[in-house]
Amino acid sequence: MSAKLVAYKYVPPGFEMVIEKKEVKAWNLWWNVQLTDDPESWDNEIKAINKMQDRLGELTEDQRLIRAQMAEFCRVSPLFPESVDILCEEIGTGRLTMPHKLGCEGRNLMEYLGYHDAESMEKQRIYSLGEYARAMRRWLSGEKAKSPIDAKVSGFLGEVTEPREVCVEGILSLLESGEFSLSLIKDMCEVECRKMGASLDTTARPVHCFKCSGGRMNENGFPDCFCSNGTLMDAGILCTRVNDDWGSVVREYRRFAEEYILSYAFAINSWLMGSTSEAVTSFTPCRYVTEEIAKEIPSRVCASLGDRDGVKAWLAACLLKTLKSNQRWHKVDELIDDFPEATTWFQEIPEGESD
């Protein structure tokens, strides 16, 4: 790949810079948190984290790439919440693993550096759809949810009924054929939704994805929409709840993300505050984060992050802020707003970490 990171000493906190053929480009690493490129407009929490970065000295290329990968994080990515575990493990080891696409909000920095090639993205897509298929099979067999994707699928589908079984079998027939594309999945889920009697005349996420053009570019060279396979799968599954109004269905869709955002925020915040894994606060909101999963998250996060040092603390703070503030420009109240104890680190930043 010809694009390379600019020497770190020239890069301001909160940004990344790349050079290719003598042309230098800058990327705002906080775009997925606040939709502004003006550092003066960033909130005090971001400014405090940037001060931490400014005191760290030289960062390794891997550490910079971990931060760049975090900048594309989005809670509606098919990899969420596994994406948070990936980032915690990378922060702990200080090494970028197989570069995963964690969302669509990084303004293509990782693609520009050559890390999201067609082969790796296809592997990730097949993995994600395979997880959905396995979770739907477990729902059909009445198995207890053991993972976030199990909890999502079973929660979205609800109790087993004959119409829901037929819908799920229709989706599975395509997924398990191995011959599918974004447009095929879109068309198939739309057909199943209409069979269930669902009205698709809504702009609410994720049902708005049925209006997606399937990857065609607009006049500005950007996709008409950024709907992923996972978002379309969520829409198809949620159509089985047509007895509910779309407002309640959309709130259910958001609830899944909010519960996991809160659970991981508790764990990362506790690590930043110096708690041991045994003392990390667990949270059990009951619907999607089961009691078993709630106990696993803090111990897994602490084990992944490992012993604290300055770079890890900075990256973990970046992740906590990303979890707390990603997608909050929609100005909608969220579960984490009712639990200020999940982000106390921002109110009690230890002396020397912000000044």
C-alpha cells in the first residue's frame, strides 16, 4: 500500500494524518462522537482525553491504528458488541489484529491505508451472517441465549409462533445456501416482511434499509445508504413483531445496543478507576444482557486490558467516550443517561491525566 502514516510528531491530538504521493490528508478521529472537525467545538471530555494523548510521547504504528480503527466504531455494526471486545484485546496487547470493520463512521481511513480489502471484508460478512444463522437455529430449537447475538435474535423474535417460524426458515434457506449478496438479503427480508403484513413505509432504523439502493453510488460518489447485511437481518427479524407498532419495535432495536453500551461502559470505567476484575460493577438489565453475560463482560474486559499504563489508559478512555457518545447526535434519551456511575471517570479524572 502506498499510503502511510505521517511521522507522529506532526500529528495533533485527536487526528490522524496520512501521506500518499506527497499529498497529506488529515482525519478527525472523533467524528463518530461529535460531528465537527473543529477541535474548539469538542466537549471537555474529549479535550481531557486529548491532553492525555499529548503527554504520551511517541506512539507505535499499531497503537495509532488501533485508535484509527476505533474511530469507525458504530453501535449498529453487525460486529457490535463483539467489536468492543476486539478493541479491548487490541488495547491490552498493543497490537492490531486482523483489521475488522467496526462501523461506517471512520471516513474510510482504514480503507485508505489498505486494511479493508475485498477478501477480508468478505470473510467478515460471511462470519457475521453465519452468526445470525446459528442464532436463528438456536431460537428455533428453544435453546437458551448464550451470546449477545443469541440474545438479540431471540429478543427480537420473541416467542416461537408458526408465522415467525415460517419467516425465519425463509431467511435461513438463503443464508445457508451460501449464495447471497446484499441485494439478495434485502429483497428476501423485504419479501418475508410483506408476508407478515408489515408496512415498510417508514424511515425508522433499521426498517429504512428497505429503501436502500443496494450499494449504488449517488452523484457525489458515496453510497446511497450504509445499510449492512446485519442491519437488514435485524429489519427482517423485527418484521415478525408487526403486532406491535413500529415505534415500539424501533425502541426494542435501540434497547439491545443501549444495554450493551451500558454494560461495557461500566466495565471500562471501572478499569480506568483502578478496580480489580472482581470489583468491577456488573449490570443486569434483563432483556438482552443476561445475568451470565453481565458477569462475563467485566471480567473479560479487565483480562483483555491487563495491567494499566499511560497508553492503555488513553485508549481505554477513548473507547469509553466512544461508547458513551456514539450516535448521540440524534438527541434521544438513552439507558446510560440513567446511570451516571457508568462513566464516573469523566467526573473524577485522576490528577495528572487531564492537566
